Amino acid sequence: MLNIANRMNSVKTLIFSELNNYKKRKQQEGMEMIDLSIGSPDQPPPSFVIESLAADVKDPAQYGYTISGIDAFHHAVSSYYQERFNVKVDPHKEVIQLMGSQDGIVHLPLVFCNPGDIILVPDPGYTAYESGVHIAEAEGYPMPLLEENGFLPDLSKIPEDIAKKAKMMILNFPGNPIPALATKEFFTEVVAFAKKYNIIVAHDFAYSELIFDQKQPVSFLSIEGAKDVGVEFNSLSKSFNMAGTRIGFLCGNEEVIQLFQRLKSHVDYGIFEPIQRAAVKALTQGQNFLKQNAKLYERRRDFLINGLANIGWKIKPSEATMFIWAKIPAGKQSLSFTYELMDKAGVVVTPGIAFGEHGEGYVRIALVQDEKTLLKVIERIEKSGIIA
């Protein structure tokens, strides 16, 4: 019998694997399943990104270690942040390339947290936040995201002794699983809180380009003083449908970036150069694509929410991302409701409880199917009688 490290006792198999196994079992029984559980884009990247990759993989000179991000990538990130969010970041000192934002989210706590240190995390929150906490052997302190607060954490409810012990705070707006937007006023409050208690703020901005109803994204780094206390993750996975290429970045506070670079130098030898060059094309030439991509998800949101409303399941429209955060019928539990959907409708979603205690009473629905398939979802749920 193998003896595993103690830290692995808190790193559990995620609910996504359990749902996928159950889905496969239903498929083996002959049931057609429609999967709306995982936020994996169903559309391809821009054609010029694919063309860039196709051309560069034929270049024999691009198969060595890149060690870190190429200069062109760092400058592309700097230009993108200036143009999109009016934020200046030094391409040489305030940007580090990541193998997708999850790479940074999971590894960053290792740099700043000792075993037992406290990390403030959103609840419900993306599962990688909890993974990063556990791998660093830190302790997560939940910040409830409640509908009555606009799904923003109430910093005044964090006890003084917890705030004094906290090393990091993780935020995510627009968020996963809750597709809510933060305000400049809230971020200003976060900066003041972080300065008061000497906390590093890590803002996950992976859905910065999937925002609806002509609203504008707010970068945490656009707030005065934000770079004094924090950094911001971003990714090309959702914005440019490049999830499989695994490329993202972290930018902001120079000291945080340089210390994280030290850890990264021991973890990997950089991303395949053709992928980096394709990412440069996306960041510098992709503005029209970004608008079209956001519109696609907005149309899907409207189609599904209106269709479900017509059969009696009324859901608050999401403000952003590729997700809907749907309140389930009163008296039901999110996990049992999820299995009921699979059994009776052949539809796979993610139970809110998978994202934290305060996710109970909701399910997350990913808008990763076309409208024809979403119509099937509506019809199946209506026929199942689950929504009464």
C-alpha cells in the first residue's frame, strides 16, 4: 500500500469527474446526454490564430525550450491591457506567462503562504482556488457571495483576527460559478482593506471579455493603488477559445511577479513558441472577434433563459461569462437535482454545492452548446416534469 503525503488528504477528486462517470454510464445505457457542466468553449479560435499555429509548427527552429514568455508576448499583454482597460503594465517587470490561468491560481499560494496561513476565498468559488489553498497547506476562510449583496463579499463581516492573519485574498469578477460583475467602488474598498491588513490580492479576470448588455469590464488593476497590493490573472482560454493551448498570464505588482517567476523557473520550461506567437496575434488583432464571441454567448443566454422561463423555471440573467447561475426549485438540494436532471432529462449541469457551502440551492449551467441543442434542453426539462 502506498503512503501518500498528508497534503493529498485534502485534495479530493472533483465533482466534475463523478458527473462525467455517471454521464458515461447513462450513455452506455443508451441515453443521449447533453453536457452543460464544463466551461469548455465549443467554438474554434479566430481563423488567423489557427493559421498562425499551422504555419509556425512547420518551422524546425521553434521546437526548443522557450524557458519563459517571448518578448513579443509580454509586449502584446502590455498593449492589450493599455487599450482594453487603460492599465499600464511594464512588459518586462509586471507580466509573467502562465500555462493557462489555473497554473498561476494553484501555484501562487506556494510562494506566499506557509502551512496554516489563511487565504480569503469566495464561496461559492472556482474549485481551483480551494486546490491552491490545500496544496500550499494553507487554510481557506470563506467570503460568502450572497444575492442580497449583489454577490460581492462583505469585507466588514471578516473578523479582525482573521484579517490580521490572512496572507492572500482571491477574487473573481466576472465570476465562475457566479457570473456577477464587480464595481469600481467595491475594488476601491478591497485595495484599502488589503493595505490595512497587508494582504496580497489575486484577482481572477479570465472572463474579462465575455460581458453582456453593453456593460464594460473593470480590471482590478485599474483602481488607484491596486498594483501596490495585487495582481490579476487572465487567460486566452475563454476570450479566444484557446482552452486547449493552455496559455494565460499574470500581471500587476512587480515584487509578486518576480517572486512567482522564481517558483515558475523550477516548475516548467515555457510554452511551445508557436502557441505564444498565436497568442500574440490574438491579443493584438482580436478585437472584432472578441465582440462577436461575447455576442454569441449573450444570444445563447437569452435563448436559454427565455425558454426555461416559458416552462416555469425563472432564472436571473447572467451579466457575463459562459455560465448561468440558476436557482433551483425550493426544497431541492443541488446535487440530487443534478442527478435528477441526468436521469429524467439527459442534461448535465454542475451542482452549486461543488463550489462551496453557499452554492447550495443553485446549479451552474454552461452555455457551451448551440441554440438548436439548447432548445432540446428546454424541451427535455419540460417533458421530465422536474420543474413543477
